[in-house]
Amino acid sequence: MSFQTDTIHAGVAPDKAYGAIMTPIYQSSTFVFEDIGKHRGFDYTRSGNPTRQALEDSLASLEGGSFAAAVTSGMAAITTVLHLFTTGDEIICTDDCYGGTARLLKTIQEHFGIKVHFEDLRNHERLESLINSRTRAVWIETPSNPLLNLVDIEAVSTCAKKHGLLSIVDNTFLSPYLQQPFRLGADIVVHSTTKYLNGHSDVIGGALLSCNPELDQKLKYLVNTLGTCAQPFDCWLVLRGIKTLVPRMKEHLYNAQGVAEFLAGHPKVKQVFYPGLASHPQHELARRQQRGFGAMVSFDLDGNIEDVNRVLKGTKLFALAESLGGVESLIEHPATMSHLSMGNEHRQAVGITDSVIRLSIGIEDRDDLIDDLRRALG
């Protein structure tokens, strides 16, 4: 079946009890045993829940994985995966990643002795030079947040496999509709389902997926042991959101391309970061490994911090907020918001300057969004 059909039907069937076409919310912590050692597939919601199982089956189908676990947040997904590693291990990570990811990786380095190298994974020679006997994984964020740099997943995954390493991809910015890392050789995929998969800014959730039996079992064990599993109502909300993923993404993409082209021609914008522009350094890579260019657009304003603040406060449709992926458009300042915890030295090293502004493009009318930015830019 097509991807769009899968968003409606994969993992979901009419409920066996009463034939409900929508997956019920099994808001129960406990399930009764039929006999000693015998139950109907579920015993305790931390270990498994019918509503969560439906979401997990849907996610695994959409990403092309063999296992999916729905967890409480994107950060919970990352935290759970990091429990695959132990003191003395080393991880190589995209250098201009999400601020919360950088903060967590620096925390595990400080407290648990897992060394993290933040590197530009577009430089394959540099990646090869960093790999040693203690390296266990390459952590890929593509497109990166907020500079929208792209990493060649297939090339990095091939390199990782050659050295016996895991390749882990954060696919939050694109969703499985636009990018499927398992097809490109990745071993693990993580998501903040809060974003495009849910798409309505009304739930916090995450997911982690794998595609081989050994990893499936390890990750299933970790989710149950750590208790990072998502709750039934949250799973129901994400499952509902997935059903409109494709039509939403088509509108997101149409609007983002128009906004990026408008910004690229504006005299007060020094640079636009968007893979859909031919000027983007990895435009051809985006065409090759993605189905579309995404709905995140960042730009470098030609001005000082007062000019930046004026733009941030000058929009009417773009709400000043940190998140992304919802039907409504958002504007934010990475240096003081989403990437504040990364630290100034790290931000400056990777090019996240005080004049960078990040946009999450919603599904409002394209011309209205452009007019809103035109007024704010002045």
C-alpha cells in the first residue's frame, strides 16, 4: 500500500470488542489474567498497552522498522537509546544538533564517562579519523537544528557498519513521510512525536525504532525497565495526528518553499538556511535522500540583536515559541531559546549566531505568512 494509505490503516483495525473504527483509549494500568500465567497479551501498561501497541505498529510500518516503542518525549527516546552504552564508550554526534540533545550528551559525558565528540558529519575523512576501539555509535541529526545542514545517511551508515558501530538518526524534522533512514542503512531512528507526527501541538511524545531482532529486544527491555513508555491517551493523540500526516506535510512543504524564496530575496536577510533552495550546499543530497525539503526555515538577519528582537516580536501569525511541526507557524531565537542550553562557545563554533532566527512553517495561507514576515522585517 502507499504511504498515505498506511497512515490511515497501518497498525490499526476495528476494535474487537465493539467494532469501534477508531482505536479506543485503554486507560487502564492493569489487565486481568485469565489464569495463572495466562493473559490476553497485556498485563501492566508499563510493559504494554493496546492503544500504545497500535501506535507502535503504525510507526514501525511507516518507518520500515521491525520494532517501535512509543515513549513520553523525544528526549525520553534519546535517553533510552543512550542506555545501550556504558562508561568508556564514545559517541560521535552531529555538531549543530538540537540544544536539548547537546545538553543531554554533555551530561552523560560528565556523569557517566561516555565521551561525546561533536563533529561536522559532512566531513567523512574527519569522521573516519575519530573512530577508535572505544567508539560505539554515530548520532546523526539531519537536517540539523536550526541550521538545516544535511548528513549523507547512507555514507555515514556505511562507514559505521564497516567499523561495527551503530548509526542512530533523529528523524524528527522530516517525519517518515519525507525521510526513511532504515532504507539508507541506519540501525536506530528516534523521533519527537510531539512534532510533525502528531502535528497539533497538544501532546508531548517520542518514539524509538530499530530494524534487527537483537536491537529490538534490547530496546524493548530498556523501555520497560526504565519506564519511559508513553501513556495511552498521549498515544491516541499521536495516532490520530498520523492520519493527516501526508496532507499536512504537503501544505507545510508548499508554504516553506514560498517563505524561503521570499526571504532569500529580502535585502535585510544575509542568508537563508533551507535545503529546498538551489543555493543550499546539500540541495542535491536533499533531493536524493528525502522526499521533500521539510518545513523548517532558518535565516541570518542582517542586523543587531535589537533588529532581531523587533522581528521576533513583530509577527502576528508566527507565534514566538520554541516548538515546531504543528499546523500553526512559529518563530524563535535559537541562541536564547531552543539552543540556550548548548552554551555560547558551542553555538558560536557551529555557526548558531545571535542573528539566526528559526521558523516552523505551518499550514496557513502561504501569502498571509509571507505578508506577515514582510511587515515584521520592515
